[in-house]
Amino acid sequence: MGRPGLPPVAAQELVRWFDGDRAVDGLDLDVQAGEIHAVVGLNGAGKTTLMRLLLGMLRPDAGRACVLGYDATDMPPEGWTHVGHLIETPFAYPELTVHENIAAAGLLHGLDRSRLSDAIDDAVDRFGLERWRHRRARHLSLGNRQRLGLASALMHEPSVLILDEPANALDPAGVVFIRDLLLARKEQGTAILVSSHHLDELARVADRITVMHRGGRVGMLDPSGSELEKRFFALVFEADLAQEQAR
Amino acid sequence: MIAAILVEWWKMKRSLVTLTATALMVILLPAMGLGFFSVAQQGGTGAVADKARAMLVGEGWAGYLGAVDQIAAAAMFVGAGVVVAWMFGREHADRTFAALFALPVPRATVATAKFIVLSGWAIVLSALVAIVTTGLGLVVDVGPFAIATQGPGIVRLFGIALSTTGLALTIGWVASVGRGYLPAIGAVVLILGAAQVSVLFGTGGWFPFAVPGLLAVTGSDGIPPVNAMQIALVPLTAGLGILATVQWWRHAEVV
């Protein structure tokens, strides 16, 4: 699984432009196996663009976005069987039931059809979706759609997990569920890149926290430190000040 | 590929858009053809009766099947175009497009699977239209029926329906590039209009989207027959549309 020489997730001097703006600006970042690396930033900081680059949804203008040792845009198809992701919208087709959506995700993630039935049962059970198993996704609450998206992203037991705001729309019980889920995956050796606006929540699970601003890394936060929010804004403010002075 | 085909089939069979469009085409097309045929046969006066008589290319079964041919050549492009627009445009409208990245099933395979499922649907739909048209004609007794006499007309209806739905596959490219249903629905209307204009100017035979309609009126006064090369443009156009769409899916980004 993966090629030696690079960590499971690696961005190297990564650059992506959008309409004259650098959405990701020379970013270096990595995630090791069995590690949770969180990225935080204001809206438009480049977190989602970074994740899209790592998942081959965008091509870099410069630098490399690598997963399991391969450039994401050159990853052999079978390589993606080891990757799970949830970027913005969950994998939830409104006309399909919860059961059918998870089955579809399993098939598209390369699960063997002989294992599919057990994998669906397991995902429905683990993600607390039994009650809604035969309900169409269009009739689910936002929180349950998010749970369905997570079930779809994780049912094939990936070794790399990339999640953009996974706690979106979840109730407090759902947030705790995500926390336990991430920690359990970490224990199993999964490399996890996660973004969130909830600094306190990230501090409970992350091994490293990278602060992104205007497409670049402006600093790191110590998850065990205090006053994360204050330090986050200080880093962002310093970055803005440095940019102003450079003009 | 089988995984992608299965998933696309599940999505399609659960789709209200597909079910509605299929039911409307299978039921309404023969009914409308029969309606025009009946109005023409009654020999009344007025704009509708004149138009209905102008549509008929013969008496009895030939007239009835010809009326359904002409309606199918236009209406099935709209109906199938809407289904194709949904099939491709929904991934953008429902924001599920990003979920189709970073999978062991490449996007080009997903797009190909969509076309395979749509092609199967187009064949079944065309057959159903031909069968229901024949059944309705038998029930209301539009004329003496013999398979040897009416068989070629029924096969022609199937062919017109299939070539029309086949041409509608090209709408998948518009729905993909336009990233949604609306540009694709707009393209359906534009193409239909362009087909009408091309027929008016006498160049319709070389405009592939007008060919099914021209085939439907072959035999009418003043309509030149469509030649084999012009007919060959129909599958060629559908094929090019499919190739262009698959290529787009292969290289598209999430924006």
C-alpha cells in the first residue's frame, strides 16, 4: 500500500491559482500514519482547495500533492481504495435510501460484492443509521446526511482519511461520535487530515494543528496549549501585518 | 465498470425525472398520434384538422404510424434530453460530483456507465413506444393489420425513436460542461429549433438532429428522401457526443 519515501499525505511547495489569486500558496504539509493533522483557517484560507488538490479534484499549478506516495493526479485507480474523503457535500444521492447509498459507496470504493452486504450492515450499525436504513436520503436531517456521508467515506476502512468540516450539521452527540471515530481510526494507523472551525474540538483530537491564511501556512498551534483561539487570531493578524508591510 | 453500471442503474431507476419522462413518452406519444390521426380522418375543417391532415403520410396504419413517427422525432428528443440532462447535470446540481473523485472507479468509467445505462433505457423505451403504438392501433382498429404489411412501419417507428433518443445522448456533454441541468435543457430547445430551421432551408438532411424528423415524413410531397450518408451522421453525432462527454469527465476539475 503506497510507495515508500513519502508520508501517506504530503503537500510540497503546493500552488494553485484561481482567477489571479493564489488559493494555495507554496504550502508544505504532511500527515503521518496514525496521526491526526488538523488545518484551521478563516473562510477562504485555502483549506478546501488544499484537500481538493490532495484528492485529485484539482491539478496543482506548481508543487506536488501526494497521497500514498503518488501525485494525486497520477494515482493508479486501485490506490484510491485506501483513501476515504468527505469534502463539503456528503456522498448522499437524494433518491437512494441510506442502505443503497452506502452500497453504492462501497461498490465505487472497490469493495467486493461478496463482502458488500456485511460491510453495509456494519456501517449502518457503527454510524447509528439503522433507524433510517430504508429512508431516502432526501428525507434525512442534515446531521444524518452527514453521518451517511461519513459512513460512505469510511466503510471500506481507508488508511488515509481526508475530511473537510466533518462535524458540519452534527448535534453534540454527533460531534462526540466524530471525535471517538477519528481517535479510533488513528489508533488503527490511519493518516487523517481534517479541517474544522471548532478549535477546541480539534485540540481534543489533533496531534498537529496547521494554521492556514491566504493560501499559506502562517504557523502551528500546540493542541495541548491554552487559549487556542487567541493564538490563532494572533497568527492571522501577524500574517496580515507582514503582508501589509511587504507592500 | 460493473460497479459503476450498477450504481448508475440504481440512481436512474429511482429517479422521478426518468420515470415521469418514460411514462409520458410511452403513453402520450401513441395517444397523440392517434389523436392527430382521428382528427384527420374525421374530415373536419379548421386549423387543427388541416394540420393533422398535413401530417398524415398515408391512410390507415401508414397514416397512424406516420403521425406517431413525426411526434416521436421531436418529443422524444425533448423527453430523452431531459433525462440525459438530469443524469449528468444532477451530479453538479446535487453537488455529488466531488464525491466521484478519489475512487478506484475513474470518472471516465462513471460517465461511460451513465451512457451504457442510458443506451439500455433508450432501447427499451423505443421498443415500448413501438409496442404501445401497435397495441393502441389494434385496440381502436385504425385499419386492417398484417405483420407483413405493418411490420416495416413499426420497425421504422422503433428506429426513429432510437435514433432520436440516441441523438439526445449528446446533451450529456452540455450538462457536463455547463455543470447543471439548465444549460442542457436550453440546448435541447435550441437544437430542436435549429432542426426546424434547417428543414425549412432544405438543408435538414445534413443536420443530424433533423434526420429522424425527415425520416418520419419520407414519402410526403416535396420532402426529399434522406440518403444513407445523412443517416450515418446520426450514430456518428451520438458517438462524438459520448466521446466528448467521457473526455470531459476524464479531465474535469471540481470548481
